[in-house]
Amino acid sequence: MKTFSDIANPWIKDLATYESGRPIEEVARELGFESVDDVFKLASNENALGPSQMALEAMHENAAKMHRYPDGGAYYLKQALAEKLNIEPEQLLPTNGSNEVLELLGHVFLGPNAGIVMADCAFVVYKLIAAIFQANVVTVPMKNFTHDLDAMLEAIRPETRLVFISNPNNPTSTMVDEQAIDVFMSKVPDHVVVCFDEAYIELLPPEKQPDTLKYVKEGRSVVLLRTFSKTYGLAGLRIGYAIAPSACIDLLGKVRQPFNVNAMAMTAAIAALKDEAHLKRTREMIKEGLTYFEGEFSAMGLSYVPAVVNFILVKVGNGREVFEALKRQGLIVRPMDCYGLPGYVRITVGTREENERCVRALKQVLAQM
Ligand SMILES: *Cc1c(COP(=O)(O)O)cnc(C)c1O
């Protein structure tokens, strides 16, 4: 008898399944903690402040309308974003998390004879998407934990369709600046689409945010990926968007599901965009948290990668062992062996109290090792 595996597409059955971790309640129970509040998670680069109060209120108000399908054209969200970013609604496509944009890009641009170029230590989902569409992956070594744009240019081949630049990059918390991007964009061949994954861009002070929107306005072959998961504290709702010239948005729109973005998410996102105070508090919390972590790590003699957004790579020896030991203390961070950085863990900046608990746990764990 044939198995499901026999019937499946051969390139699918060998794919690794993305490990997303177990619920924090289960981890707490397994480790013998009395309450989930004893366990805290600095692992997924979420906003420790939570969602904006304005988003919460909007969600409450709209809860009774959830028997209706969402607005499939995302009219009001596109209006709000277009106004905020000073672009046209036709240059926007809201999605079920910005990860959905990656999948749509795969449908439109990838296949067995296509390829992508990405940095070796960039966001791992690019690789997963390429594998689903049987596309070839060229990984380019980073320089100093940062995208090496010259080397990425060199790596572009005739079959390359997409080049991914995660900026700021997860998991390194480094970035390339506008000048480096401008040089890259002046040389990149026109048979590739350059994808700037800007999941963390709003966390940077405005003067440090590279202007990539200008390339959209000029009609260049670029797609920007943004999200409400990080800065806006709405990761649970799954909402992000693509920004691109309208001709590209039209193509991406052909392969999306009719109601890909849920109504609660759009309601919250529109409200969250208005809350400048929440954004300001978020940036301040991160700045303070990074200063604290960097000071403590230096004092402990640990090297770290200077961070630009709300997470930091720190070198701890055996990252996997330290991750396990921290977990026993009730702290969940992210080991980095899957990114080829077995000596490191990635820690998300939390509230001041969480950061202090984290440093105490790290000191204890390292003293025991
Ligand atoms: C978190 C993250 C995303 C966001 O994904 P969503 O699907 O919007 O939650 C995208 N890219 C990078 C590099 C990230 O770290």
C-alpha cells in the first residue's frame, strides 16, 4: 500500500518542519514551576510592553462583529498605511503576518529553475520558502555579523530571482545603512527583485531608518516587508504587509487567498498606527534595555554583537547548554546553533524587571558551568 509520503511531492517530504516551541504553560509544568508567571520568555523578539491600549480598545469594540468576513480589500488599513508612509494604497498588500509575503513571493517568482540569494546568518524562513518552491539557495557569508552587500551582488546568477536583505537582520541585530543600500541598488541587475525585510525598522530612531520607500516610488524592482508583530506588539494577530510598485502588488495579489487578513487584526493595526506614545515608550524601553545588557555583558567578560534593535546576540560558550540551563531557571531564550552560531544565544530585550532577572539567571548558569 502506498504511504502518504509516497504520494507526496518528493521535495516536500524531505523538508524540515519549523520548530516553534511548546506553550509556556507546558514548559512551566514540565520544569515544576507553580505558575506560568515564574517562567518568562525573551525568545521571539516580541514587544514586552504588549499591544497599544488603543489597539486593545478597538479590538473590544469590534469583537461583536466577528461573524462577518473581513474587508477582503483591506481598504481602511491600506488608507491608513498609505497616509502614514506617504505612498499610494495600490503600493500596499496586507498579509497574514509578513511571513505570508514570503510565501506569495515564492508563488510569483520561484520555481525549479529559479534561485534566491541570502546571507548565511539571515532569517531562516527565506530558505524554507525556497525549498517549498524547489528554488536554489545561494548563501553569502556575513562580514562582522552584517550583510555583505558587495559579496551578495557577486553571488547573483542568471537564474536568481529574489535577493533577501533582512534589515535590521534577525538574529544578529545588525543593519546596513542607506549609503550601502544605495550603492547596492545602483549596481543590482534588473532581472532580480530585491526584498528588504524590514520587520524591525520602526524600532530604529527615524534618522537611522534607511529610506527604501524611495525605490518603491521610483518603480524599482523592490519589495519591502513590514509587520505589526514586533514594534506594534501584535504578533498573536498575524498581520504584516508588502510595499512595492503597484505592478508587483498586482502579481502578489493574484496568489493570495481572498480573506487572507482577519478582521480583528486589521482593526487593531489601524488603531496601533495612531499610537505614537506607545511607539516612543517602546523605543525607549529598548534603548535602555540594550544599554543595560551591554553593560552587564561587558562586566561579565562576555562578548556580544552590538545590537541596533530589540534583541542581542551574546557569546556564552555552549549556547545549547546555556539555553537548557536558563530554561531550568524559568528563562527561555533562543539557541543559535541552527544559524551556525553554536557559541551564542539570542536574547530579546524585555521590561527592566525581565532584563534584570535574565542577567541574574545568566550569571548563575555561567557560574555553574
Ligand atoms: C519576526 C520577523 C518577521 C515577522 O514575521 P511575521 O510573520 O510578520 O510575524 C519577519 N522577518 C523577520 C526577519 C523577523 O524577525
